[in-house]
Amino acid sequence: MKDTSANTGAKKAAGEAAAELVKSGMVVGLGTGSTVAWTIRRLGERVREEGLDFLGVATSFQAENLAIDSGIRLTSLNSHPLLDLAIDGADEVDGDLFVIKGGGAAHTREKVVSCSAKRFVIAADESKYVQKLTWPVPVEVLPFALRLVERRLVELGGRPVLRLGKMKDGPVITDNGNFVVDVSFGVIENPAALAARIDPIAGVVEHGIFDNLDELFLARAVGVERIGRKRG
Ligand code: 5RP
């Protein structure tokens, strides 16, 4: 669905800048995707070079494998239910810091991990920062409930498309064993209201609208800008 090869330099700059937030003794949520992969690699360097001593909680098999390869010690959310910090990437972020995530089909665990953290930070290149959200909202769906969920999403004005695998016939299966539908709503004028209407649909495991971002590390041409949350 998404092209992760674009804007590599900016993703690296934002991801590595966010890695500097991690201090020894912290428990840190490690997000999924090509931007936060730079965070994870940089954290591995800091472990080796500075003796940085922290525990990570992975949001996906991708993040877990990369953290292990980078020499980061991992723990589980059940062992450490309160995280100091979570760092992740995004598909889109608007001016009020509403976020769409799930381009990598990891948004359910990403939401659980970010909601477990005292502080939630996203690293992104400038292409992700938009005036209004338009990215199709990823919705993780219990396979058994696919048709019902699709019908309800159409009733909300959405156009759901079942996400298909690459190098695998049939649908993408998430790390939790579910399907993902990508739902176009055009311009999303009120992300909070839309999220509140998707939440109660039976069979929806989680959707990719996030309202809990505290700070955006945004890679601009002149450097990484930090944009904090303004709404209450
Ligand atoms: C995975 C996500 C990713 O964080 C999001 O898709 C951004 O990925 P990338 O940094 O590769 O552009 O939400 O579910």
C-alpha cells in the first residue's frame, strides 16, 4: 500500500532525533515502519556506544526483530504496563496532531502501546504533515465480521477496500491474525467524530485514527522541528 522508499534522509533525521529522548532506566514503546526503524537502529548504537540501558516494548514482529538485531533488551507490556515513552511513525498528521497510522497494519498494537505511555512521540518527514487528514483509515477487522464491518463503514460514508498481501495471495493477515480494510472518507473534517463512529462497530478490532499524540518530530529542510500538542 505505501511506498517506504521515499524521503529516506528526512525519515532518518526525524527518527534519529527522537531516539535522543530515551534515557537510561526508561521503558520505551518501539513503533513500526521505515521511519522509526531509524530510531531503533540509533538506539542500538547508543546501547553499544554509550551504555544506554533501557527496555523496549515492540509494537510488531518487525520492530521486535529489528530491536533484537540492534541489541536492544525487550520486555512485554504485561511485565511493564506503564511506559515512560512511546516513539512511532505515522501515515499522516494534521495541525491539531490527529494522526492516521496503520500503513504497516500494526496500528492495533501501536495504539495499545502508545496509550500505555506517559508520552507519545511521532517522527515523520514533512510529506506526512497535512492540513486535513485524507489518508484511507486502516481498520483491523475480525475476519469473521468482515462483511458486517464493511457494510457499517459504507453507512458512515466510507469506501472500504480489503488490504491484499504482496508475495502472498489473499488478504494481509495482521500480527494479531486479523484482516485490514483501508477506508477512504475523502477529507476528514472531524477525526474525533469519525473515530467515535467507527469505535462501536461490532467486529472492529481497532482503527488507525490516533488522538493521543504529545509531540511530533518533523524533519524539515532546515532541520527537525518539534511540534507539541496544543489542544486540551
Ligand atoms: C505502521 C505504521 C507506520 O508507523 C506508518 O505506516 C509510517 O510508516 P513509515 O515510517 O514507513 O512511512 O503506522 O502500522
